[in-house]
Amino acid sequence: MLYIKSVTPFKKIRNVVKVFTIIVKYLRLAKNNNSDLTSLKNNWSIEIVKLFKLNVQIKGKLEIPNKPIIFVGNHISYLDVPVLLFCYSEISFVCKKEVKSWPIVGAAAVKMQTIFVERDNSISRSSAKNQIATSLIENNQKIAIFPSGTTSMGISERWKKGVFEIAEKNAILIQPFRVRYDPLRVAAYIDQDNFIRHLYQLFNCKKIDVSIEFHEPVLITNSVEDCDYWKNWCES
């Protein structure tokens, strides 16, 4: 299947600029106290999916109970975020603290009610677990977490089990998902990839096929064993 297209450098630069223009547009809209954040996230994801020519195919049943739920899955690229919001715009995210300082993208993450965690700080992780549990229970929130803590094209080194401990302790459902891209290496944002250069190269693609599969929601009964089991399922 042909994925590469001939795109002039000017058009690719224009598209990269458009990514940030779209983000800034929704940041401005979000400043309005009467704005509907869920609708803004939905519209933003639709524009981003269209701009990157992501052909999203949803598999399995995306069940949204009227109670808290945690989505956990593999993490390949920053594209995972708009893809998940494209599937369900009420999702908020948990991500590494460094993202908060990224130009424009960081401000957008804050507006999306992202929970930031310092991965190498046990105090921060403990505080984040409490914050996640509170948001889930008190606000009936839907949260997506990438337990690997970083992006990978295949099997990650390990998953952090904190989210499974939260789910087990509070009897909160977890809905596992797994996402795939084709072409994979073009979409993957890994190792020493440069963000702007990666964005630029994405616009060489005629399209990017995205398959995201949702498992039915499950209750966690053993955080250690269940973490390993769902890691294997999501990254298989």
C-alpha cells in the first residue's frame, strides 16, 4: 500500500504551523468560562485527525459507564492523544511533568485537565495517585494513562502498577486498549526523535492507518498480576 506522497517543503512547513495554529485557536476558546471543554476537545481531535490524514478504525466495544473508568494501553506516539479523544472526547490524561513546560502543547495539556506526575519522584507519584483517585471518584472522571511512562514501538521495559493499585483499592473499572499505526515508524515518536522534525516528516504520508482496539472494562483484583497481564495484551 502506498503511504508516501510528494509534498512540497512549503506545504509541509505550512502544515506544521497549522498544528500549532489549531492548538492556539482552541486554547483561546477554552478561556471562555462558558465554553464546553468536552466539545472543544472533540472538535480539536477531529481537526487534528483530519490534518494528519489519520484513518482511524475502532475495534471492540467502547463502553462508557456512568461511573469512573480508567483507560490503559500501549503508547507509541503523541498521536495517541488525539486518537483517543477522537474516540471519546471526555477523556483526560495523566502524563509526565516535562510535557507541562512544552511550548503551546503544555498549555493545551493544562487546559485538558491533565494530571502531571514526576516519574522519578516517589512523593510526587504518591501525590499523583491521590489526585487521580480523587478526580475519578469525586468528579466521576474518565482518565487515560500510559503505564509505560514513555513511547515504544514494541514491548516496553515495564509498566508502572500504580494505576492498577488505584483501581483495585477503589473498585474502579479499567478498560484496556491497544493502538497500532501503519506505517509504524513514521508515526512512532521514540528515542531521540525531534518533535518539529517528526511533525514535518508526518506530512510526507498520503495517509496513516490507525487501528485502536478496546477490551471490555474489567475489575482489578490483583494489581501486580493484572498489570503484567494487561501489559502483555496491550503490547502483544
